[in-house]
Amino acid sequence: MTTASLSKRLLYFMYFHKRRIALGTGVTGIYLLFAERAIHSKYELYRMGFAGSLATTVMETTHHFVDTVNIRSKVSKTPISSIGMASKIYT
């Protein structure tokens, strides 16, 4: 795969997902603004709330793919292994 082909694919991906990218960037920016304020806050409740929301976000994003594979392999009409379902989702 050439560099030009890779950059072209990236541009197509960004064009197709421009709203999702813009929304994600905005939400992440606002979250980081509140995170910065919570870290430097004198109130323990804000720091604990930030730590809890960060832990929940990390766990949800890291386990989403595993949960998707699990659900789809259970719902599939034909018996399929988890690795087979993961490769099917990837393609």
C-alpha cells in the first residue's frame, strides 16, 4: 500500500465521518476542560467524580468490541466461533 493510497483512504474516512469527528472533538474538549478544573479543585468530590467518569469511559471503550463479538456470536443463526465473528466484523 502506498503512502498516497493511505492518505487518500484517510481523507475519505474523515469526509465520511466528519460529523462524528467534530462531535467527538467537541465532547472531548469539554470533558478535558472539566477534568482540568476537577484535578486542581480543592473539593474531593469533584476529583472523585472525575476519576469515576474516566474509569467508566475507559472500561466502556475498551470492552465495546469484546461485547459486540459476544452478542453477535450468540445471535448468529449458524454456529460461529468468537474469532470467526471478530474477523467477520473486521471485514
